[in-house]
Amino acid sequence: MRHKQLSESTGVLAGLASAIAVIIGYLAARATPKGLAKLSMAMHLTRPPFIVRIAPVLTGIAVALATVASLYRFYIWWVERRAPSDDTLNENQHGS
């Protein structure tokens, strides 16, 4: 039962990380320079805003967390599917 609670918790954290990554991506898109400022940034005369530089890192963390949560949830599903249920155990005890 503890594994199931942990599985649900990691799913919630993965969803939160994904939502934060989307917000950061939106803010980075809004903060990206336009026009001549974009040209000077492309020519490496100016540095991109901090949020633009960190957005790919945060997105990568969110994807990694979602992947781990999905794999863990799949593992819990696999273990529960293969484990005999309480009903099956009771039937085997009374039927023998």
C-alpha cells in the first residue's frame, strides 16, 4: 500500500514540475528579444536573458521527473497485477 501512495505522490510532483516548465517556457518566449535586439543576441554581442538560458534545463528536469514517475507507476501496476488478490487467497484457503 505504501508503494501506491508513493506512486501517486510522484505523479503529482511530475505534474507540478511539468506545469512549472510550461510557465517558464512561456515566460522565456515572452522575454526573448525581438527585432534588432534579437539580431545582436544572435551575433553574441549581448547575452540572452537568464530565463531564456535556464528554460531548457528546467524543461529537462520536468521531463526526467515525469519519466521516472511514469516508470515507477508502471512498475507498481505490474507488481499489483501479478500479485494474487486477497479474494483469490481466501478462495484457495477455503477450497482446499
